[in-house]
Amino acid sequence: RENASVETGRSGATLVVVPPGLVQQWDDERKKFTKNKLKCITIDCTNSLKKYSVDEICKADMVIVPAGIIEERPKSGNKTRPYTEHLVKKAKANKIPPAPTGFSQREAPT
């Protein structure tokens, strides 16, 4: 948090990137384990992102977002997902499939 600066738009918050259907679960777990001591911003879609100012995000302890907010869905013909591909490489893991389309951000496919 010492690097946070509202003037430069730099946040000291921990960014938690989760699959779209797990945003609320992560917030519930945060409340359970921190007893709500952390100032947390939960962003589950672009509309909720628009509700927060740079000041609020800079002053948060934690920001929980679905992966789709920070990584665009592949456009036709473009299959790259830089953020996800970076995570896979760092973790030396198998390729992560894209989130399903046609479902709301809180609804998992069945």
C-alpha cells in the first residue's frame, strides 16, 4: 500500500482475478477470513466497474474482478489472450480454456 497514489492513479490494492462465476464466492471468503477488516471492491461486470472512482480503487485493500474484465474476449480470427497465456506460462500449466459465452457472469454452465 505504500506505493499507492491517488494523484498518479496507482493502487496499493491486491488484485484478485477469478473465473467469472466465482467473484461473489471470493468476496464471501474474504469476509469470512478477514472479518470484513479489509476495504474490498468487488467488480463483477463492466457496469459495476463504472461505479467506482480512481480514488476509491486506489484506497482499497483488495479488488476482486472476473478475468473477462481485464482480458478481452477473442475477436473473430484473434485467439490470443495475453493475460491468461502469461499465467499459464508462469505456472507451467496446461492451457486455460476461455470462459463460456452466452452465460451471465454469475451463472455457470450446466
